[in-house]
Amino acid sequence: MSELDYYQVLGVSRTASQDEIKRAYRKLVLKYHPDHNPGDKNAEQKIKNINEAYDILKDEKKRSAYDQLGHQTFKNSGGGNYQQHHGFTGGIDPNDIFENIFGDFMGARRSSKTAFSKKAGANLKYDISLTLEEAFYGVTKIISFKTALTCEACTGKGSLDNNSTSSCPTCRGSGVTRSQQGFFFFENTCQTCRGAGHVIKNPCTKCYGEGRYINTRNLEVKIPAGVKEGSRIKLTGEGEAGSRGGKTGDLYVCITLIPHNTFSVDGNDLHCQLDINCTTAALGGEVEVTDITGRKLKLKIPAGTQNNHKLKLSGKGMQILHSDRCGNMIVHVNIKVPKSLTKSQRELMIKLDKELNEASEEGFLSKVRNFWTSGSE
């Protein structure tokens, strides 16, 4: 049988970076893993070759030796060939391949002696959308998500008995194994205990020694009044359960606000638009507006109000987080000009326009007259 070209096995060039090698390995493992190809002997052989190639190329020292001396580097009189020790039939759980990429927890079955090492649970993020009213008043939501939960059967220990651990028989408690390959000596993390130095003798049959398992969790979350777009609520200890007694992670609930039909938010202020007619803008008056709570408020329009003028209603804006105060409500005035007029309205507008122009001209002539008069004295 011809020797494998490890670069060809992973489908990468000889100058590939470690990131490129890892990405290629991950893609191939997902494609040929036995769980996805049950009973396929060809896929089983491919995954052995992929595992063998990756173990060499991911290690810079091994890769350098392989590049210089090829497979001869990894042959010696007493050790047999590499595949016998590192293929699926050589004592490595095929699920450990996934652990190299995705971490220590995939919910997979473990061997009868499982590594004993605590591992903290990951922090989790949950995105939730709120209406503006929910953000104003505060709300309680029930969220549902998949996560790692502490195993009830073993109370998270991973073992079914109290005398749960023993020294790893492979590394004798050191957590590492040493091997000679050609002219080189290598020290690797022990595959049996994964560096812990201890193994669980009687692993839990529900979680397979992990101390946790994947399931859907429903959680009640209390969201305080005054949260904003992008607010983040930390729920300590509500994240992923730790492995074998490890610390539980935290849960971060991230807030997104659903766009409102009337209001937009700027800090603690609420902005809205108000349409008024030109006579109200000119003469002034009082109009009715509705705030975020649905209450009707009286708003005074000053005489001579211009288009896009902003009027403020103090304390009628957004609830301020962890406070009994509110921001302001900012009303943007839009002056609406009528698109059609009756005959009498048109006559009145013409008359008004004439008077305004005459007043403007008189005002201008008066200023000129006053200027020359004052200059001649």
C-alpha cells in the first residue's frame, strides 16, 4: 500500500497555514464521520487517514519533520506504524475528533473509563425583541433555548459512585504521553484522560461521564423598565452547565426594540411628529397629543411656529432604567399647506397675501427712510 500524502488527504497545499489546515480537517470530519456514514467502510478508512494526517500537520515540529524526511520520520523498530496507534481502532474514541474542534462536550458516548477534569460551562447569549411599550413598563418573558444542563442522575459529577476517580493507567497520572518517532521525541496530551491524569471508573450512564447533557430549557426572565436598543441583561449562573462539577456559565439577554408606529427613541427621549395647519402655526393655539402610555396631553402651539419646530413635553418620554424618572417627549411640528381651496378661502388667502406683502414693503421703506433721516441730522 502506498504511503499517504498528508497534504493531499486534507486537500491543502504544502504552504497551507494552520487555520487552513484546521478548516479543511473540520470540513472533512463532518463529511466522513461514522455517525453520518453508518456502515460505510470507505468513510471509516477516510476518517482514519484524515485523523492521521491532521495529527501530523497540526503540530509544527511533526510537520517540519514530515516535510524533511517524509513517513520515514514516524517509523521505528518497536512502535509499528502510526495508524495503528492513532486510528479509530487504536484506542481513540472517534468523537474525540470533534472535541479537538468543538470542545469537550458533544453529548457523545464515552469509553468505560472517562477523563475526569472539571470544565466551566460557556456563557450564552439570547436575543429578544420587545415592543416600545414593553421596554417602557418592563416585562417578564419566558425564553426557551437548548443548552447543557447538569445531569440529575449523577448530580453533575459524571460518576455513579463516590469513589469516582483513579489514576490514569495510560499516563500514570502525569496527563501526558511520550513517544519517539524517528529522530524526534514528542510529548502529547494523554488521549485516555485528556490531560487530567485521572479517569472516572464508573461513569454515569445518562451523561456518559460528562456530568451534563443537552436539553431544552425554559427560563423566566424579568426585564426592567427603561431598557434600550442594545441593552444587555446578565443572568449569573444561568448559562451552560459546567462539565463534571465545573462552574456554570452566565446568560446574557440582548435587547432589540421593534420599530414603533408613532415614536422613535433617542437616549431617554421619545420623538414624534405632529401635523398642524398653517393658520394654527400663524395664530397659535392648543392641540392634543398622545404619549407612550396612551394618555391625552394638551400641547400649546406658539403663534408664528415654523415648520420643523420642536416642542418639548418634560417628563413624558422614556422611563429611565433603575429610576422613577422619565425623559422628555419631543414633538416635531409639520405645517401642512392645503392642496385645494374653496372660492371664499382662496379670496381670503389672496387678501391676506396682499396685506402681508404691503406690510413687508412698508416695513422696508420705513427702515430706509429712518436710515437717511438719521444720517442727515
